[in-house]
Amino acid sequence: MAENIVKVDISFQSLLQAISSLDIAEKHQLWELLEAELFPDDEDSTEDIAEIQAARADYEAGDYMTFDEYKAKRAERSA
């Protein structure tokens, strides 16, 4: 099947406005597409990709620690 390509001339400002109107899931899809376009030669293993996806899911769920929280916990352990 032949691939159809459409090129559209859109201003960068219009593109930014369109991106800002996307929901979070669509922005993640865009992020993944841009990563693939920008870094095509990166050969992440399936394990690396799974770890990255798990870390992103944890972050979205609020399951993370800030650096300041980490330092405070580390200081508590040292005391």
C-alpha cells in the first residue's frame, strides 16, 4: 500500500498553541514521536524502555521523592 504524505505549512506559534491544547496522553504520544525522530539511532533495549515507562508511570502517579526530601531522609539516617 502506498504511503500518503501531507505537508502543511503552519506557523510555529500556531503549532505551540495546538500542542498546549492537547491532553496529557496526547502530549506523551507527541513526546514519544519526537524522541523517535530526534534520536533514531538510540538503541535502547526493551528492558531500558520498560524501566523508563515504569518511571514515567510512577511520576504521573505522584510516586516519587524530590531531591530535598531525599537529602532530608539521608540526613535523618546519618543522625
